[in-house]
Amino acid sequence: MSIIASNEVKAKNKANGKGEITIKHILGAAELGANDMYAQVTIPPGCSIGYHEHHGNTETYYILSGEALYDDNKRGMLTMKPGETSFCPDGEGHSIENPSADTDLVFMALISKTVK
């Protein structure tokens, strides 16, 4: 067994989103391989990760707390609540926003290489 120290970083305007978010990297390239990531993401009220596409990988969000507005490949905005999961396949895009006035949105993000 290995104990891995998490690495917390702040990101402003992630993918042209609004405000500053916190990404707590739990596993990264050393454990999962290049371009892969497992992290806890915190988005403060009114902030977001802007719309972006995935090429060569997929991304899954699992909502822990708060409420999210999720853009599902420009097919429309969906409301996500704790316990719900989204999946963005290779070649598609998404964004996520915290519409709350006073509660952080916290979720787990998993980026995985597409296996062909």
C-alpha cells in the first residue's frame, strides 16, 4: 500500500469559466497514466468550469454536495444533485456551474484515457 499526498491547486477561469475553483488532485499521471486524473473539485457560488471538449479521454463527475447546472454536450442544461453522476464521452463536451448564492458545489472528477 502507498500513501499518496493530495495536491490542491486553485484555477481561475478554468476552460473560460467564471471565478476561481479548487482542484484537490488525489491521483494523477504517476498513478493513473498521462492525461488521467482523479480529483475532488470545489466550485464556489457563482463560479464555473467553462464548456470544453474531450479528445482521447472521457470525464465523469460525481456530485458530493451542492447543486450543479451541467451542460451536456450543448444538448441542454441539466440540474445535478448529490449522488448523481455525469459522463462525458470522448469527442463530446460539457461544462458545470454552481448556481447557488451561498453553498459550494463539491464533486469528484475522473478523467480516463479512451481505450481503443
